[in-house]
Amino acid sequence: MSKYQVSDDGLYGRFGGQWVPEMLYPNVENLRLNYIKILESDEFKNEFLGLMKDYVGRPTPLTHAKNLSEIFGANIYLKREDLAHTGAHKINNAIGQVIMAKMMGKDRIIAETGAGQHGVATATACALLGVKCRVYMGALDIERQAPNVARMRMLGAEVVAATSGNCTLKDATNEALRDWISNPEDTFYVIGSVVGPHPYPDLVARLQSIISKETKQQVREQTGKNLPDYVIACIGGGSNAAGSFYNFLDDESVRLVAVEAAGLGLDSGETAASIARGTEGIIHGSRTMLMQTDDGQITEPYSISAGLDYPGVGPLHAFLAEQGRATVLAATDQEALDAARLVTLKEGIIPALESAHALAALPMMKFKKDDLVVVTVSGRGDKDMDTYMKRLF
């Protein structure tokens, strides 16, 4: 087994695990006992891969960014998750988990969402597969991501505002966990990132690994090289990065670069860079790196991007950073905005603000002219147009 994969007891080194209250344990344990068996079954594979191809539109393109390549002096390729149905990578995981829920006899889905992309993806999967859907979303995020809220409601989902804390993703997750405790029999919690108690970080990484599986094949077909030199992705919780890295973890020649949201700056007090500025602790059932006070109280993260202002990071990413397998950079709000403007004007692609953080790594790095660099564009920028209009014009 790869040294970077989760252990049998749900750990990545000392990170991860299953830190849940007694009332939640049966739900999590039921999933742990079944998820591998379901993922490896022909019934699941046939339905999942069929929908990935004929509904989601996979494989998503690997686009050579000719103009960015000239600017940064390397061969820059963009993995286009923005072209997946619903506009982001989140649909891969949502469809997989909803299929799994149905196979486990669950007919009610709950989810949490920050930027709204996971909520839209889950509502989409539920509409397609005929199950009830409730999405918890921070009241602040409901305001700043109104188009995605409208999409969820049109898809038949009930959107419930979380009004505690700073009314963002952390608080939505808390509300979803409370719901799951209260409704264990018929309800399946579709977690949107590689966070939470085991087996969720591994389950989500496996479902999103389709990104790196395609990338590996596309690099060979389009360039003749066996492997890229760099794979770059943004991390909040880190599902698109986990999917982008997954099939390269044991290819040590491939340099993995994860980009956190620095917010107003790493030392500003207004940041979401939990690896760079966090400490080890437990959040939402997992030991990882997170933003907290000296006595262990969660502090409120900040990012211009609604999908990156989570106070922790998936335990896989904490482990990869600790082991030196991944390089972790941090991009400020302004650096992300500048990157979004550049890729829009030079390549005709408007990225989500989350993806703009990954693109902001390009000017921070020194490349050789023959380097092959893959950047995951995890989502499209439609949902962020209001922010772009206010900040760029």
C-alpha cells in the first residue's frame, strides 16, 4: 500500500481518525464498513462511470494554455473541471456518494456548502437519482452566493441557513452534523471535501481521483511525456487537490503544489491558511491543522473565496505537507484576483475564485522552459461575477 494512503484505522500519519460523539459513531461506522465494498462493486462502478461519461461530460479537457506558457516560460496545461456539469469538480463526489447512499438504503440526503458548488452538485445528483435533499449553508454565504442558492432551490433542494459563528462553511457543517445525529436511519450525509471523520477523507479522495487518472492519460496522449513535472491545485478542505494529486502520490518526480487562501496576508489575522498559520487540533471529527486559539477554540478564517474559508484542511493534505510530499503556498485575495484577471484576458477562461488561488501560484514559482505544469481549474467563475465586478472594475 502507498505510504500516502489512509491506514486501516483511518489515519494519515497522526492526522485523520474518527473523533466523533457517541451518538454519531453508528452512522460513521456503518459507512466505514461498507464504502470500499460498494466502491469496488460492479454495480457501483457501472452506474458511476456511466454517469461520469454521459451526464457529467468526462473526461474534462486538459487545455494547453499557450499564452500563459509564454508568460511563465513553461508548458502550462489547465485541467478543466470548470467544464464538468454544474461547473466544478464537486459533481464527481456528489454523484458517487448519492449512488452509495441509495445502495445503503438511504432516501434522504443532507449536505453542507460554502461557495455553493457542492450544494448545487448534491442537489443535482439528488434530482437525477430521485432522493430528498437538504443543504445547510452559512447565512453570509447565502448572501454572497445567491446564484447558487437559486440553482439549488430550482433543483428541488431545501436550503437551510446556518446563523451561528460567522455564518460560513464551518457553521453549515456543524448544522449538518446535528441533523445527521437526529436522523440516523434514513439520512446519508454527503460531505463535500476530504474532511470529517474517517472514512470521508478517503471516500471523497477516491471519488475525486478521476481527475488525476484522466490527467495522467491526457499528459501521455497530448505531450508524449509519462508524467507532468508539477501539479498545482487550491486547498480549502482540499477535495480538488486530493483528486488532482491522488494518482501521482507515489510518482515522486511529480511536484505537488497546494495553494491556500492567505486572505489579507498570512500575518494579518484575516487568513484561511491553516497549514501555514494553523496548529494541530481536532475539527469535525478529524485531527488536522486548523485555525484555533491557544486553548483550542476555533477561530474564524477569512478569504475572499467562499469555498476556501474553512478553518481546517483535509488530514491527507496536513500529512503531505508534513512529509514534504506537497509544497504549500499561500495566495492573498489580491493575488487571486490578479490571477483571475490574467487567465481571463489571456486564455478566455473565467475561473472560480477558488481556482484563481491555484493560478496565483504561477508567478510565485521558477520554471524551466521544458517543465510541464498542470493547474487544476476546479470551477468556473459565474458564481463569483459580483465579486469580480466590485473588485476588478
